[in-house]
Amino acid sequence: MQDNARLSSSKSDFIDRSSREHSLDAEDDEKFRTACIYSNRRYSKRWLFMYCCMGVFGMRVSEMCHIQLDWLDVSEPGFECIRIPSRMQCNCYDCTHTGSKKRAESGKGVWYAKTKSSARVIPGRLNIEVFWFIHTFLKDAKTDMEIYHREDQVPRARRHVWEVVKRLGKEAGTKKTVFPHALRATAATRFAQRPDITASELMTIMGWSRIETANEYIKMRGRELMKRFTPSELVLEAEAKLKEAQRMKEEEEKKALENIDFVPSNIRPKKPEPVEQPPVVAQVIPTVIPQVEPVAEAPKEILIVKEKVGISNGKPCPICEEVNEATAKECKNCGAEL
């Protein structure tokens, strides 16, 4: 039993460590949320409900698949919360056909939380708008546990949820691989970044049984704060001050060199005399214009003969002596045949 307990605890630690490393940053989280809304408009509410449960309130995939409307406590305004029970009656396939030895001994049709610490209360004020979205979806959703394909039904099959989350992550183009426990780690990272939360409170909200897991997220918050403030405000500010001091020093040296009347003449640096550049003489390249010989004109006697016999550029009319085109058959002036 001790070996099994060690094995289960080491496996849980590995899962927590792996999911913590795969927690989404703000850019990937925005991409995945956008994919949930626009990937398939028919199932957009269903996928967004799935994201809100795991990626906003940090619920496990089994808890999200078995959530009921009576888990949401809205009896006292201002104290809305999600109460996750330790167990409940359930007739889904995972609870009736699969399960551990504990379930087999207790009887089928019973859902158990993962650990004793998993039975917890998640404050709705962590994100009250998302809380009321989940409440509205559960209020309008169908209660039949055997329906899986309806857009207004809570996804009840864990394998189906895994497939959908991985597919949406690929469609969103996130830098990291997205799976249900990575969404839960994203919510834990977001909770840990709140300045008013402690490790014990984070452990209670997330349902962990070890305080060390919560401390790892708190340490991650410290590292993120160091990354956020050290380069941008301290290092960069110091570099800017050094650059400004160096610039002012160079300007002072430049002014000192310009105003050196107080320096003795024997040690005064000489200003470099300007070097006279030879004048640039424009070279005129003569342009050679080729001479074209005029074409000799034909004698006037030949032109007169051509006009008379009709071998010039046009045909003369025998009646009105109008010169027509060489291919014309009728005179364009009087209409006589040519």
C-alpha cells in the first residue's frame, strides 16, 4: 500500500509539474478562448463553458464533466460559490463501466472526487461574470447524462473533452500543447498572480493535498515579477542613466574644445586647417552631329510627265482633272469613272 501511495503521489507530482510547465501565457490563452468561440458557432457556448470551468475556475476535467446546477450556490448575494462534493450518484459511462477498486466495492453509478481535498468551495467572486455564464448554461442545459452531441449539453465524456481541447489548441495555433490539465494550470497561474492570495488559499481553491504544489505557483509568481520589473524598470533605467551621463560628458568635452581661450598658447591644440580642394573643371565633350545629305529631287519634267500619264501617287479625273487615289475607281469630285 505504501508503494502504491508513493507511486500515486509521484504520478500526481509529475502531472502537476508537467501541467505547470504547459500553462498558457496571456497570448495563447486569448487564442484558445477565441478558438472556442469561433471554431464552430453551433458549439461555441459549449466549448466556452468547458473553457470557463477548467481555464477560469481551475476545475479538473472529471469535475467539469459531472458538474450540476446545484453545485452553484447563489443563495447569498455576494457569496456566490461552486461547491464540489466528495461524491454523488451518477449514471454516466465513466462511472458505471470504469473506475477503481474503491468504486467497485462501493457500487456502480457513483462519482468520487479525486482526493479528499478535491471536495472544496471555489469562490464565484474570482470571476463573477464567468460564474453567472456557467450558471445560465447549466440552467438551460439538458440534464440527460446519456446525450453527448447536443450543443446545449454539458460534455460528459472525458475522452471527448480531451479530443476537443487538443483540436481547439491546434486550430488556435498556440505555442504550447493544450490539454485539459494545462487549462487548469493556467487558472492556477492566474490565481497565484493575485497579490492578495496565499499558498494555503491557493491550495484550498485548487483542491491540492500538498502545500508544496501551491508554493511552486507562488514561486513562479515571484519569478514572473522579477522578469517583469528587473529588466524593464531597473536594468533599463540604469542603462538609460549611463547613456545620458556619457552623452553629457561628450557634450562638455566638445564645448571645452570649442572655448579654449583660457588654455596657454603653448599647449593649446591647434585646429586643423581646412584643406583647399582643387576646383572642379567641367569637361565639355563636343557633340558630333552627323550630316545628312539631302535627297535629290526629281526633275520637274519627269513629274509633269507622270501627272499626264497617271503614274503619280493619284489618278487624275478626265473630266474635272481632280487627282484621286491610285486605287479609286470613281472620281471623288464629279463621280466619273476613272
